[in-house]
Amino acid sequence: MALTDKQRRFVDEYLVDLNATQAAIRAGYSQKTAGQIGEQNLKKLEISRAVQEAQAARSKRTEITQDMVLRELAKIGFSDIRKIVRWGKTELRVTDAGDDDGEVTEAYHGLALVGADDIDDDTAAAISEISEGREGLKVKLHDKKGALVDIGRHLGMFKDRIEHSGPNGGPIRIADMTDEQLAAIAAGGRA
């Protein structure tokens, strides 16, 4: 069975942000029922296949695969600041003009950036920004925790749990609701 124009538009819109409700709205379905219709559309075999085919075509067209994205996230998630910055105690020779001995060695605690030629490609990919301020160079890395969470989600390590509650955190009393109120909740609205 062929998709209708509205269903084809839903597939295209779903690829934008993978949000079925918003895709349904943008495809022209009613805002009141968009949540329900979006979910139903994704369960329909023809639409589900069309989404998978469109995602595969997009991956081929852009030459971006899940593996590539996962590798880039891994560069960020498993980055090591020690490959970018050196720190610790060093000795600094200071010449004192008033001292007959000439040079004096003093302990100095400092930071030094590794030279650009000494940073490997994976470490460079983890760098978000390098800027120069009053205190010297500043290096900012991409969000390591965020990358690790994204990797964990992709690998199925984390399950999002959504809890719903009624007024004041109590149970939702659906026994007292009308069919219209229940339909509104099912569509993503409030009773």
C-alpha cells in the first residue's frame, strides 16, 4: 500500500528531529491529535519502512554513519587532558643583579600547552575552543560527560524513565475523568 502525501510529509518531517508529535504537526495533522497520530504512524509498517529507507538514504547521501558518530563521541568521551596540557613543578633559573652568585634556581608551578604538532587527531577533535585572554591561552574541551551519556544511551546502558503524577504529586485519578479528558491526555495535553 502506497503512502499518502500527508504520510510522506510525516516521514520527511520525522527525519528533521525524530519527534513524532512535531513531525505530525508539521505534516499538517491536527495539533490536538498529533501525539497520538505520530505514535500510530510510526507503528504502521509502511511508514516505519519508509522512515528506515529515508534514514539509510540520508546516511548514504551524507556519508555519515552511526559508527562515525559513535567514534567522534568516543574521541570526546575518552579524551585525556594530559595530552593537551602539562603541569607540575619545574625549576626556573633567575638572575639577580644584586647577587654576587649570579643565577638562582627557584621552584615554579605552572601550566604549559602541548605544541599543536604534538597533539594527535583524536585529542584535537575533543578540543572545543582555544582562546587567548589576559592570563594566557585558554583551552576548552567538548562536554566529556555529555558524550559518555550519549554513548551509554546508544549502547542501551541507560533507560529514561518518565513518571506522571496528578495534582500535588499524587496519583492521576482517571476513574473520575470523561472520555474527552482522557483523549486530551492521550494526545499529549492536560485534562
